[in-house]
Amino acid sequence: MSKTHFFIKIVLLLCTVSISAQVQRTRLVTLMGSRFQITLVDKDSLSAEKNIDKAIDEITRIENLISEWRPETQISQVNKNAGIQPVKVDPEVFKLTQKALYFSEITDGAFDISIVAMDKIWKFDDSMNELPGEQAIKESVRNVGYHNIVLDSTNSTIFLKKQGMKIGFGSIGKGYAADQARELMKSYGVKAGIIDASGDISTWGTQPDGKPWAIGINNPFNSHKMAAIIYFTENSVTTSGSYEKYAEINGKRYSHIMNPKTGYPSTGLTSVTVTGPNATMANGFSTSIMVLGEKDGLKLIKKFPEYHYLFITDKGKIIKDLKYKPLRH
């Protein structure tokens, strides 16, 4: 259930701008194994640079809690003790895990943070020319299953019932980091900004000239035309997609985004963009809908009126709700 984020780009020139005693600063950094672009509108350059440092520190703090790749993190300890014993975690980690299990419940398992334990039998580097065997696919998900993730709210522990299980937050972790960095910056009085976590974006305020942030959604089937341009003040947007990473076998495209219940790649949708109040939820929706497909994905997202969508099918068809139109300013 991994993600690629090649479909969103900020359609404005992110550079130093000084209007009405406000300055805009941008910095590109690598965090959580991904490219982050942090843009702040602040009272002066010194304040902006110091606050960017604080945003980076916040994202690093989150990575040090939830990364399954760093052996010292709480999630790594949970994985190490799978089938052995529960592991006590910070309330923040516990709540994020609860959020992940919430998505598993509302999607009937299309979203599952235990998918990181899935055997890697599919190849998305142009080397596959035939499907893996049915038995191999069935076996690949033997350690996947959110029902085997046990949370104890009294003791703030996480327990994975089966040895070999693992959990990871690649599906919502960067969205969560973007949200948390945004809230921290607002608490420091930063007027506006964009936290772009490799395509999982949280915004607030406006550009120095008072205009909203403009976010373009690329169309992977037409590089010369955007699927949409949307204008934000405080909002979030995420995209999950398969355009850059897929296998094509017997004329059919298989996404690198896997169905955790079946062991098969998702099909039918090339990209899913979701907007709404926070990137954590939008991230969960966009990932889940790639697996659910168009019909069931629409059923899900329409239950949450604060969130809006743009789907691009494998045949290039664009499906979007009417509220996704650009705002007029």
C-alpha cells in the first residue's frame, strides 16, 4: 500500500517575496526518506528561517517515533515484539495507530498498516512479464491483517498477535507530519505557509499579496494540461497514484499499490487526489480509494462531505465532485 506522489505541484513561484512587511521563504529538505518543501510567510527572513528549522525538528521528531526502518523507534520495538508481548508507546503513536485502524474498519481492510509485512513477490521495474502464481500470492499476505493488531488504551500498548507481523505508517505518516508541522507553525504565530511532504500538502493563510495558494493536479495522461488547479487558504491535499510505478502484463496495468486482503495490485485507477481539512485523513482516503476502485471509492468519500476528490482512471477518465472547482478570486 505504498504511494507515489508525482501528480501534485505548487503552481506558484516559491521564492523570496516581500510585501507589506512579510517575507516568504522556502527550503527543500529530505525527511522521512522523502522530499519535503517547507514554505513560510513570516514577519522577516530571520524569523522565517528559524521557524523552518522548528518545522524540520517537528517532522524529525515524528519520524523518530513512527519509522519502522529505525531500530530505536517505538514502532520498530512493536514489530520486534510481534507475537511475543505488547509494547508501551506514547499517546501520540497510540492515537495514530487508532486512526489507521479506523481506516481499516471503514474500508473493510482496503487500508491496512500491517501490509508492510507482505512478501515482495511483485516487481515493478519492468522485469515482470507474467503474474506470480496464485499460491505464492495467497502466501504473500499470511502476516497481513489489521484484526491482529491489538490496542490497549488503559496501558497505551500495541501488540501484534502473530510473529512475522509488522506495521508501518508509510500510508499516512507524511500527511500526519505535514499536519503537525502546520499546527506548530500556527502556534508560533507564522502567518501562512505550505508544508509539502512529498505531495501530501497542508496549507494555511495566504501568499504575501493576499492571494490563496494555488495547487495544480497533474494529468498523467496529458503532461501539457493539468487535471485541475485548486486554490487554498487553510486546507490539505494528497494524491496516491501508480503512474510512475506499475507492471504491465498481457496488456493490463498493475499498480504498485497493493490490496492487503488479496495480495494483488490495485487496478482501475491511475491516481486519486483528495482534499479536506487535514492531510492525515486525506492521505488515508487517497490510499484506500486506489485499492477500493472507482465505485466503492466514491461510496466511501461521499460519506465525508468535508473531503472532495478527483479520480483519474486507467483509461484517462477524470471523475471529480463539483466542489472541486477552482475558487474565483
